[in-house]
Amino acid sequence: MSGAARLVTLGVVAGAAAWGGLAAGERGITVSSLQDAAVMQVSVLLGRDVAAMPAPEPTGAVIYWRHPDGLPEWSGTEAVTADGRAFLPVRSSEDISLDPSDKPVAAPAPEEGGERTVLYYRNPMGLPDTSPVPKKDSMGMDYIPVYEGGDGDEGSVTVSPGKLQRTGVRTSEAVLAPLAASLRAPGIVVLDERKISVISLRADAFIETVADVTTGSTIAEGAPLVTIYSPEIASALAQFVTDVRSEGRQREGARQRLENLGVPGEVIDRIAIEGQTTVSIPIMAPRSGVVLERMAIEGMMSEAGETLFRIADVSTVWVIAEVPESALTDIVPGSEVRVSFQGLGEEATPGRIATIYPELDLLTRTAKLRIELPNPDGLLRANMFADVEIMLDQTPVVQVPEGAVIDTGDRQVVIRDLGEGRFRPEPVIVGRRGGGMIEIVSGVVAGDVVVSAATFLIDAESNLNAALAALAAPDSAPEAKP
């Protein structure tokens, strides 16, 4: 062919390529595939062998050295074969792959027992390229088998072992075990309301003396607090002494009157034995504890019912925690908790939920929990802030590592490992989280293997494969390509 004829032919080919580009875009044909085809056609027109065309020189640093015959042998340093030939350097600009040579191998024989028959192998990226035998694409991805009477597993992706290692793909098995889930809630220390005493008089009286105790003082049970003089009590004591002297015994009515007026029993017994009345009546502490409030002042007139002292036993305190309304279904009385206090270091105190209060706060929509804690050293003080960690329901559930779940906002997906380098996205419904694990309500069962690292890479490839395959899938089995 003359030079002029060749130029005319090249012009025709270029025009046809431009027209064909529009149609190719609609059929999913990429620029890369068009470029390869154009190079081949031009080479044929120019009378040159494609294989003989010079390839671009690789550039960049040497990553490793490979066997000159393409065998699965590599070296991190310069090496030679058994027959003395040097290994070939692979630079950073080349397609780095540690997989064996991508030579086509014979198609596997159909499995015994009438299993599915492989019709052909399609491009893993969904391009209109098929093969009658297993092969790999330029990125080292295996072609996907299309079975007779099957859908070809459109949503899955096959990744070679070498690529799995390079991309850092890691897998984990879904397990059925109690989830180490917990809920943190704020709390506050309050006094045990069952161990608070109020000291007041049952008759009008004058305060004669007050013991040397103040707010915050620790006092023992039976210790004297005040001595009082009450005309009403003095009248009842005189009648009681008269009865004892005249009859030699205590009248039940007279004794009961003194007890109703708040006179201590040991004072009544002493008067009955001695037969002598007294003007000043001592009032003792009804329990051991800490003085919360002192209102008694020497010489003051105290009316009946007026508070003189408030005493609380602080050997046990309560922690009141507030939790959201939505968390109540996972909390029951007796659940374990760990309570820590900012002012007492990071060490947590174990405890259990004693009571769940029956009402919710209308404004915050929270419920109150009561936790009883021992306080032998008195370090826990009323109104201290607490950080409460509540251990939730420990019923065994199916769970996977949190990194295995891809949450896009409108869906949750895990990548299942189907074996032999095959992976498939699986929609799931998730539940609670805790201890680096997440509960799987549905979609995965115990024993399934899921990808726990590099999940987005495989999910993106599988979704792209399914989308491209839907656009470029052949209507029928294609003709075999060499």
C-alpha cells in the first residue's frame, strides 16, 4: 500500500473512531479499551506487529525483583535463578503484583453430582469482555464465573490472595456471646432517707443546756444532746412519783403519759427506783451519725414540734442516677454498676441497682435509679457528683467487630467472606454497641465470616461490579474469545 493510500485510510479510521466513541459511551466501553483497539488497528495498517511495538520504559524506584520466566518467585534484593539468570526489576510505575503469572489455565471440570456448569467468565469490572477460561484483568482481579441457570453472583467480587494481603483485608467470625455493652449516666450522692433522725420536743420547754456538738460533729447513739425544763413534763413526773410513793408501784397510765411526752425510758426507771423527781430532763441522740443541723440554743424557749437537731447515719449512702427513657428496657433492678467520683480518683466502686423509680421527669424524659453504696470511711458526702456505668442486659447475641459494619446513614452493610477470595455485601440490622463489638439483629448468623478491615474497598468494588454488569451483561452466552 502506498504512503498516500495509508494516510487516507488513517483519516477514515480516525473519523470512524470519533463516531464510534458516542456509541461506545452508551454501551459502557471505556477509553482504555478503545485506545487498545485503536493501537492494534493502526499497527495492522502500518504493517507492524503489535507485540513488536516498544512499550514505555518503566520509571521510579525498584520495588522488588521477579523471576525472568514469570514464575511465582520474588526477591526484595537482586537475585539470580538456579541457572544463573538475573531476576528482573519491577519499578513503581509498573503494575505491581505478587500473584503468579496471569496465564490462562484450563477451565475446571464440572463438579460431580450434577453441580452447576460454568458457561463463561466475565470481566470483574463489568466491561463487555468475557473468556471461556479463568483469567485475570490488568489489575490482577479474577474474572467472575457465570453459571448455567444462575445469576453469576452479580453483587460479589473476587480478589486475589496477593491483593488481599496488599490492601490489608482482615476477616473476623461472627460470634454468639454476651455483649459487653454499658450505659454511662450522671449521678449524685444523697443520704439514706431511712437513717435520718429529727430531734424535737413533744411539749413546750426551755432549753437549759446544750451538748458541745455542732453541725458536722459525729455523735454516738445515747449521747446527751440537751437538757430541758417543761412545766407539763414536770407536772406529769410529780404525779408519777406520788403514785410510786403512795402505792409502791408504777401506774401504767402515769408511765404512759411520761413516754408520750418524750421522757426517755431510762429516766422514768431511775425516778421510779429513787422515788425522787427531777426538774431537768436530758434528751439523748436516737442514733449514731453526723449532726446535719443544730437549732438548739441555751436558754431558748422551744415550742412543741420545733426541730432542735437533725442527725444522719452516713455509713450507707445512695447514688441517684438519671438514664434516658429509651434505655429502661435494658435495665432491671439488680443490674451491676460501677460508680466513680471525680474527687476520689479514677477507681470505680462496684454496686447494684436497688430501685428504679416509678416516675419520669416531664422535662428531661429521664428515669431515676437508686444505687446503695457502703460508706464506712465517710468519704462519700451528700451532693457529690458521680459517674455511673451501668452494665446492660448480658443475654448472648450475635456480634461482630464495629469496623465490620459500613453505615452510610440509610443502610448498614457487612462484607461476607464466601471463601476462595469471594466477597459479597450483606445488609444487616444492628443493635447495641460495646467493647468494640456491635450486635447484629438480622442479616448475619454466628459462624459467618465477615471483613473487619478494608471493608469500604470491597464494598465499592462489589457495588461497581453489580452496576456495570447490569449495563453490559450479554443477552446470551458469548462466543469464546481467544
